[in-house]
Amino acid sequence: MSETDRHGRDDHRAGVELLWGSEERASRGPKPGLTLHQIASAGIAIADAEGLGALSMRAIAERLGFTTMSLYRHVPDKTALLAVMIDTAIGESLPISAGDRLWRSELAAWAWQNWDLFHRHPWLMQAEVPGAMTGPRQIAWIEAGLEILAGTGLTGGDMMEIVLFLYGYVHGMAHLSLTWMRHDPLAWESSSLLMQHIAHDPRFPLFRANLAAGVFDEPNDAATSADPMGEGFEFGLQRALDGIAAYMRQRTDPTPGGP
Amino acid sequence: MSETDRHGRDDHRAGVELLWGSEERASRGPKPGLTLHQIASAGIAIADAEGLGALSMRAIAERLGFTTMSLYRHVPDKTALLAVMIDTAIGESLPISAGDRLWRSELAAWAWQNWDLFHRHPWLMQAEVPGAMTGPRQIAWIEAGLEILAGTGLTGGDMMEIVLFLYGYVHGMAHLSLTWMRHDPLAWESSSLLMQHIAHDPRFPLFRANLAAGVFDEPNDAATSADPMGEGFEFGLQRALDGIAAYMRQRTDPTPGGP
DNA sequence: ACGAAATAGCGTACGTCATACACTATTTCG
DNA sequence: CGAAATAGTGTATGACGTACGCTATTTCGT
């Protein structure tokens, strides 16, 4: 067991270095015919097209025309590779400013770009990687959020908490969206089966009422849209921004109306 | 491939029925010495103690003193079992009213109970199960949220969107918390390694400043607390509730200040 | 220029996983 | 009482991550 632990730790350390270290070519030995970036890109392509379940070391190697074990010359283990894949995918679209200098629209753009990212690479949500393997591009995303709030007169701590608040919301809502809205015909049938069950269950009168009122689009409508929960996301986003705005007012106007 | 698809669909349907159907004993055949509830409970115990990675059909069967394949008499596949585990774990603590009838404190209690649930069973976040396999107890949780908002004069659609907004936030923040705050000593070392990298990276001045200011507790402090991100959660929760409150004001007071 | 050192990729092998399938023993209904 | 249905067992299969030893290649110190 202690051997396993030691190994796990070494792989963790190696994973962090893979994300943050410099990619220097070794001086001696044959020239690599395979790069970390190629591997990560192949992995992303597979995960995008066929889901995380289809992402095996074998599948990646085959796609690249190398043997499975060759990958391990560039990556300590699959978890570390996933971490690199995540950071690579995030890096494909770093946050773009909305253009104006208004924190509210900038934050909204920031949130929507994040939302889109999760929908472009649905496996990002499922990939379970320890937080210590966070990569620089993910930090860059947080940094961008902090930058947006930099001119508002909030303390650093407040800024960080607000960014994490918003990031948490985006992440959670994207998870809901992706869990629910796999519009493959396979999930379709069982989904309507579930709706039938709920619709006949007397324990959930309010939920049922909303079902009947079409608050959830009927599955056949939802299946036609690429982003069926986008409206719900926008709603929550506006609530979140309202909450942030209220907090900023409260912190910058020291109104004398105390207890 | 079409054979696999057909099978996947059948398993999906069976999974939904497992969650929602009635558990009637078959009339003929030997008496079962094993129940679905036992299996799910054993699975929960393993996942709680050793994580989702240690949750194998073999491990569950061994713990119960049966063979691996015996489980498949009660469960179509592992995904469906996970769905039952999730619903069982959620059912262990159904939402409890805060006592007063104020939507704000009731919703806060609701959110905190959800947060606690995720921390009591961290694997709930990792368990990837299709949305169509949502169980009745999870719906009960949403229903409880709707009930809290029932007296506020909002439309059904608004109520649902608010509950999903809050649920999304709780889920996302819990994910952040659990991804980051595995306080096992194994993750510890690589985590501080990451912090070192960030601390020396000129690309993230704002993030670095907050690191230096101790906005993230130093890892050694965080490791001592059972819920190190609880404060951040409460902060975001209050912002979310403020945002909801603002929306309710806007919808119930039809102020004439239009465009 | 040359041997030592280091590395890239390959081939094989192992243990673990979910799960298909055939079998036996048990219970109940017609 | 026999036919039908079911609970649990035993064995087998194919996919997975990855440890280990090998060969071929490149570069450094001499």
C-alpha cells in the first residue's frame, strides 16, 4: 500500500510539472516523433467525438499511428494526460473582453464563453482530475475574471469570491445542461419514460404543474436546439450579476442605515 | 454497433424502471437473499470510505458475501446501480424546513443541506449518470425548493428557474470545493507545488496578490478544517439570494419606471 | 572519432474491470 | 406434481491501464 501511495504521489508531482514545467527537448537520445501536444490533441478529438468513455490510451495511440506504450514516454499516466487535455482545450479559447469597460457585460461575456467552452467539450465536466493538477490556462481564466473586477474598488478577497461564485454557477449549470440534454436518440426514450413517471407521481404536484405548463420543453423540441438550456442559464446569470451588483453597492456606498 | 446501441437503450430503460418502478417480489422462484437496497448501501459504504475508484462490482459483492454476478439479478448494469446509489444517498437526508416561512432563510437552509450532502458523499459529484436516470428523491429535492417559493407570487416558470439557478450554484461550488479540498496528504504536496508555480508566474499578478494575501488559506490551515470552502459558499449563496430577491421585487412591484 | 550515456518507441505480460452465458437449486402456480 | 420462473454460481471474454525489458538512435565527454 505504501508503495502505491508513493507512486501516486510521484505521478501527481509529474503531472503538475507536465502542466507547468518547460517543455525542453532532452539533449541525448533519439528525436521524439511524438509530442505531448499531439497526444493531447488526439485525446481531445476522441473525447469530443465519442465521449470520455471512448478515450483510452490504446485509442489515442492508434489514432496517431504509434503503440500504446509510446505515450508513456510523454505522460506519466492517464490522469496527467487528462489534465493536459483539459488545459489544452481551455487554452483553445481564452477569454475575450466584451469591449466596453463595464464589469457587468464583461462578466456576462466571460460567463457565456465559459458556458460555450463546456458545451464545445462536454467531457470537460466529467474529467475528474485533482485540483492540484490545475493548469496555467485555467488560472488565466480566473485571472481574467479578476481583471474585469479590478476597477470596481472591491478588495482582492471580494473579487476572488465573486469570481469563484460566478465560476461555480457556470460550472454547475453547465453540468445540469450537459447531464440532461444529451440529445442522442438513445437517451431520448428513457428521458420521456422518466417524464411519464414524474407526470403520474402525486408526490410532486409543483414539478408536475411545471411539466404540464411546458417549462421544460418537451423533449422533441429540446432535441432540435443545440443549447436548450441557454435561456435558463441566462436567467440565472442575470440573477447572479444582480446579486453581485447589490454587493458592490453595499460595499462602495457606506450607507449609515445600520442596525 | 447497433447491437450495442440496442443494449444501451434497454439498460437505460431498465435503469429508469429500477428507480421509479415498484419493487414487487417475483411470485415464482427462490426467495432473494439479497435486496437492491443492500447492494446500494454496500456501494455507498465503499464509495464513502474509499472513493468511486474503489467501487467495483466485485468489491460490493465481496462485502455482501455473494458472488459478483449475483448482483446482476438485481441491477441491469453498473450505471443503473450508481443511479440507485445516488438516489438512496440523497434520500438519507431529505430537505428539512428552516421553520420560519421566509423564503430566504428556507432557501438558504435548503442550499446548505445540499452542500452538506455533497460533502458527506463526495462521490455524488463524480458519479456520471445520464439525466434520464434521475430518481424520485432528487425530484423531491427540487419539489421542496419549489414549495419554498410557492407563496411568493412568482409564476411557475420563474420558480423553476430560480430553483435550478440555486441548485446549479450549489452543485458547481461543491464541485470546486471537493476538487480542491481533498485533504489527504497525497494531494497536499502536489498542491503546494502548484501554488509555488503560480506564485512565481508573472502572467497572473492579481491571482498572485490574492495568494500572498492569504485569500486561499494556506494549505496547512485548510487541511485542518472539515469544510474549508464553507465561507466562500456562504458568500456566493448570499449573492445568489440577493439576486433572487431583486428579481422578486422587480416582478411583484410593477414600478412605472419603464423605458 | 568513439565509446558511454541517455532516450524514443516497441512488444509482451499482468492484474482488474464489467459483464455475457450456461448451469443448478429453489420456489410457486396451474 | 410437473412446468415455469427465478436466485445465485462458475467460467469465460475482451478491454483497460500500465510495469518491464528490449532495441535503435542520438549526443556528449573524451
